[in-house]
Amino acid sequence: MCRQEAFSGLLTSGNGVPYGSGSERNHRRAIPMKPRWLIAPNPSSMTLDGTRTFIVGRSQPAVIDPGPDIEAHINAIVRLLDGATPVMIVVTHNHPDHSAAAASLARITGAPIHPGGPCRIRTDMGEIDLIPTPGHTPDHLIAVWPAGRAVFVGDLLMGAGDTTLVAPPEGNLGDYLRSLDVLEALVTAAPAPAESDPAAGDPMPAGSRAVEPQAVESVEAEPVTLYPAHGPPITDPVAAIARYRRHRLERIRRVREALAEGLPSDPEALLDRIYGAGLDSRLRDAARGSLAAILEYINSR
Ligand SMILES: [Zn+2]
């Protein structure tokens, strides 16, 4: 059920035919498929409009990030599965807003829960490769779905803004920046589209009707879409990854600058200087954690 194989990357489809190769560009190729998803009713400043639970496949589906342990949400997932037993319940990382529903969903459906680490899953809509991308947490992974030209990025990126939480003790900034590189390598290995199509399924609040995956009519290579667990899909992955990296490097630069001016190597002391005194009180803890990760990163160099 969970085989570890050499990952072939987004450049190759499930049957080993390269996407967008010179000879193939002139021919109609497999049309990317779309995931279905639900948005859990757990909105907050950290989860945006709520955790997205993705379903890839129909008769042999995989569930990615079952979400918080909220009965209405779990019932909505079960309804969307429409009697199918998932081949795997995948959790991008073990934070409760992603993973807490896994046990209930496994009990109801009889599906196995992915134990963590690299893995290849076979659904009836193609294979999904789970690739470790630590940084937000040590166990974080992304799910690469070549047949859908899609990467489910968990909390590596959010669907809005330019930052995600990286804070000790779980978070590690060096790991995070390397994981952005891993994702960028996957995305840039795919050919650039001539014109971007917002390759998104329809979001649904938990409990609403199911939406069928829509095929995209195109003979050109489709762009890669990133599906974060929070916020809408990202259809400009290269720019988004660059934005997230730039934001973090700029923060590192400004902390180095403050230290060089003699400010103490202490998150509390740096908070107002880096984030400004007007920072939303609900975000101060996250900002303090983020500064701690930056200090750890600087001190480890
Ligand atoms: Zn998380």
C-alpha cells in the first residue's frame, strides 16, 4: 500500500511519458485531473478560512489532511467519499488542524493512516508521491500528484500572504528554506505554460454538495498548481515560492542588521524592531516564535 520508490518528479506522468517533451508538445496528451476538497469549519488567524481536506480519486481515493476532529466535517468527508474506502489517509504533518480527524475517519472507513515518511500511493486517478519537506514541523511532507499537475503543500506555503509559521521547538528555518528549494525544483522541472489557467476545483464548505473533478481542455502542458491546506490554490507556484523565500531572507537580513547594531539576541527585544510596535496582539506569539527560529538559524551558521 505504501511503497517507497525513486521519485520520478512532475516531469513524468504516471505511465512514464514525459510531460511537455519536444515530441509530445505536438500531440494531445493526458488531461490533468482535479482534486475535490472540503473546507473544515475551523477558521482562525493561523488557519485562514479553515483547513482544506483534499480527495484524489474516486473508487480508490486518497484523503489528504482529514483536518480537525469536528463531526460535521468528518461526516462531510464520508459523504464525499460516497462509499469508497480510501487507499490511504495522508497527513501532511501532525498538527491537530490537519490530523485530528484521521483516527475517526480511519475507524469509519477502514482506511489505513500513512505512518509518515516518503511513500508512493496508488489511487484510481494516478500515483501520489509523499516527499519529506521539514521546516514547519520535522515530519512535514508534501504530496505530489503528477496526473493532476498538482502538489498538496500542507503548511509549507499558505494560499494567501508570504509567510507560514516556522518556530521552535518544532520549526527549523534551515530545513524550511531547503524544503522550499525541494518544491521549487519539482515545479521548475515542469515546462512553463503559455497561459495560466486557474486550475482549481470548486471549494465547498463542509457539508455542501460534492463537486466532480473537471477536466481541463488543453493540448499544452498545464501549469502546476499548489494546493495549500489553508487558503486558495496557488496557480503561480514559481512566483509564490520566490515570495516566501524572499520574505524569510529579508527577515533574516533585518535581524542580522539589528544584532550588528547591538540589540540583544532575544526574540522579545527584537519584536518591535522587526515587526513594528503596532503588531496585532494575536500574532505576537507567532512573531516571537518566528524570531526565535531566525536567531537559531543565524547562530547555527
Ligand atoms: Zn501546521
